[in-house]
Amino acid sequence: MRVHRPQAQQPTPPFNAPAARRLRAALGMGPEHVAYGLRASYGLPYATPDLVIAWERGIAAPSSPELTALAGVLWCSANELIGAPRTLREHRVARDLAPEDVAHAVGIELLAYERMEESGTWRGNERQSTALAKALDLSLPDFITVTGRDGRLADLLRGAVTARWQASVRPVAKVVPLERDVLEVVLQELHTDYQGRMAATPNRGGGPAATGSGESGQDFLDRIVDHFWTAVRAGAY
């Protein structure tokens, strides 16, 4: 698929690709109709069905002007096409801050900060990380994601639910700044939930129930970080 776009692009807001696809389908439009609308009504001569498909598949994301035009074609508000920020850059753009604003607030050289945005890897120390969370008004889950701790957290949580959760309290506390008693409650809940999924009694003559429990358990492990934050929020910690 070849997607032709202008070379100069404005910062890209977080884009909700499934919403764009759903809204288009609800209107009974094909990608070619959307592309025509972008060209004819919003002056985007490079808009093609391939570009629309790339947006909907998450291969590319519309810039701010393109997103506004797409919202017009799909008869919706731009907010309906904006997804939750995920990366450091998306959080900054969502708050309408320039790179130099964040770099100054955090106490990092502008070039170094821009390299972190480009690579998607945060390398600040604890003091700078705290300043980053304040500058971008990050929630704790967003802070963990932006600073690249999601992978480590997922590994620790999988170990907690598949083995002894008590042994994971201290390691998890080093990744997520929550009180020990809070982590103990949450990890125990996750452990109980996972073990309950895996303890389904097999049916006679085969084991379809066991197979189902295994699939449920794997799905739980695949989404373990989401389950962790859900448990934290449920306890209002």
C-alpha cells in the first residue's frame, strides 16, 4: 500500500482508528468516499482510499488539520476521533505544550528531550520523572507507561499470579509507587482470580472445561497490567 502525503507534518494527536472505521461504516461510506470528501471539501489533494485505510489500520495517523477534515467528512466531532494519549509525545501534544516547555519544566536539555520523544524511551532520573509527571499531569498508569515500565510490571505481575504473590510485593513496589499494604491486597486479588480461572474442573471424557480455563487464564495473563490497574482503581487507592 502506497500512501502519499506532504513532507511537512504537524504534530500528530493520538488517533482512535477503530472509531474512525466504525463511524465510516455507520454512514455506509467506503474509503473512496471519505477520500473524495477530503479532497473535494477540505482541500487535501493527496487524500486517497489507501491513506484512509492506513489511518483506520493504525499504519499512519492523521495530523491535526487532517483529523479535523476527517471529522467533517464523517459528520462527527474531532474529539470522537482522538484516542487516549499513549506516548510521551502524544501526552505533550494533547496538552498543547511545545517540546521546550516540557524540557524546561523537567530540567533536561531540549535536544536530549526530543531524542527521548523520538525513541519513545524515557531516560530521566527520579527527580526528572517526578517533574515530568507534574508537567504532563500524568496519572499513575500513564506515568508507568510513558517511563517504559509496563513490560517490567507485566513480567512481575505474571509471576505474582502464577506463583507466590507474596514474593512479588517488594519488586512490584520498586516499579509502582504504591503503599505495600495496597499492593498486598491487589496482588492477592489478582492471584485468586487467576487461580480460580485455572481451577475449572474438566468435563468427563475429555476436558473441554480445562481447555476453556486455560484460554481464560492466558487471556488474563495477556491483559495482566489492565487487570492490575482495574483492581487498584476498584479499591480507590
